[in-house]
Amino acid sequence: MRPQNLLELPGQKCTVGCPLLDALLGGGLPCGSVTEIAGEAGAGKTQLCLQLALCAALPPSHGGLSAASLYIHTEFPFPLPRLRRLALLFPAPAASPSSSSLDHVLVRGVHTAEELLAVLDRLGSVLQRPPSGLPVKLVVVDSIAAIFRSDFDNNAADLRRRSSLFFAIAGRLKEQAARFGHSVVVTNQVVDVVGSDASSSVRVGNYESLWSSGRRVCPALGLSWANCVNSRVFLSRFEERAAKDMDQEEGSCVGAEFGKTRRRMQVVFAPHLPESSCEFVILKRGVLGIQDQGRQEQQASPTSSRRHSWLNKIAKRLPISAGIDASCSLPVAVEATLG
């Protein structure tokens, strides 16, 4: 493929379901490109991707794409109960009012890099003839690192096969995003950086180093994979401990400590975005940004606020989708196509 200039790609974007996070991302995740969401376990990568999969079905007036999404997962089990709970917050798609929002989230599990590549090779037919009735405009791979960190040994032959496969997978993802105009989101794990000298490592993006849970980390798969994605977003978490006064009359200790998990989203690199970050929380109703103190003047636009109204109230209870079976596989029509 020829090099892409993301600044010249079509301007359609998909909301992530929160006006503050949308503002951080310049209006949402762009179509026609590959966005990586990296972070340690528990940072919120899967939570954000589940929310994205449902946001894709929202109408464009609320930041969505009026489209279906394909969720390819490499870690098991798939969090179907969480997806069902989130779906209660979303109305039926305007383009298909008789269906549930879950009917337009297509799920496919893969166990190896070879299987993922085979699914991507057959993905064109699904994108051209979507089984849910809505076009597929969002493809999620959660996570890319899981299949590369477990199936390969540290020898020359496996390293060559590993490099060949992930370049092939990246090429398919970028080629299909450019051809069909959908957004691709790939999650990635992180590894610890050994050593205290930040200047000894290669800087990738806006930050000399990334930190999570008090550890210096970097996204997995190295610099080669970093060059395969258009944008990288990093999710970090850390525990904040504080003293809590307890009532001695109730037999509790004064000065006991309690922990609070804080999370932050950072734009590591993106040709269309400046260096920026935003704290966020994970609640029952989804992933929501928190306004940083001292930035109150950067309020979300009225349009973004209207988009967020879908997450501020629970829509009427929707029936459980028949489009996703108990084993979390794709609907039968899609399974037959993708194998």
C-alpha cells in the first residue's frame, strides 16, 4: 500500500460515547484508518471497545455511523454480559427500528494469528453483504498482542513468521479500512520497560515515557508494529491511597487507608491531533471522561452534549439479541462466510 496522509482522509468519525473523550479525539475515531488503544490489563480497553461497538449504530446526528460493528476477540471468554448491560442504554438503530442494538454487533473469536488473517481475508464479502442489514463501519480487534505473545518462541524461525504475520494482518486492516471506509480499532497490551534511563529508548509519539500503575511501560510488539497504525491512544491507571477517618465507637480504626483507581487517556501520536489527555472513569453506564480542573473553559459543544444524551438516560429495556449466541460467535450467516 502507498503511504497515507490521515489529514486528507474523509472526515467521518465515530463517537466514543462521551463528549469530553470525543473532544480529546477530535470528534471521535476517524474512519478509513487504524487506531490503536494500548494499556495494561484493567485499564479499560475492552470497556471502551464494547461502548464503541454500540455507538457505531447511533445516527450521525448523535455522532454514530448508522452502521453495524464487527468485534473480533482473541481473549476468552468474551464479556457478553457487560455488552448486554451496556446495550440497555442504547435505542434501536434509526435505520432498523424493529431490531435491538445488539443485533448489529457481530462477534467473532479467534485463537491464533493465522486464524485472524484468514478471517480478514474473508472479511470483504461480509463488508459488501452485511448480514445485519446495516453496513459494517467499525471493526475491532481485541487484542492484537494476545495472539502474538503466546504462540511464538524466541527463535529465528518463529520471529520471522511472527513478523510476517503481523505485517500481513496490519496490511489487511489498513487496506480494507481505506477501501471500505470503515474505522479499525485495535487494542494492544503493554510491557514493562527495564532500566531507569528514559533517553536510552526510542521515543515514539508525544511522550518520552509512559507510566501505568507506577511502572514505566510501552505498548507491546515494538517499533515495527507502531509503524503499522495511524494513531495510538494510551490508557493508564494508578491507585490513589488516602486516609479515611473511621468511627472508633463502631470498633473501626482511625486513619485506615482506602484505595481509589484513577484512569487517564493520552494521545500518544496521531497526525490530526495535538498532545492531550483526559481522566476518565468506568461506570455501569459506560466509559465517561472527567473535566480536568483548570480546563473548565474547554467545555464540550452543544452538539457533543446532545450525543452524550444517549448515555445519560436508560432507554426502554431491549430484548436480548438473537444475533449473538451463547458461545459469543457471529450470527450463522456470518460464521458461514468467515469460516
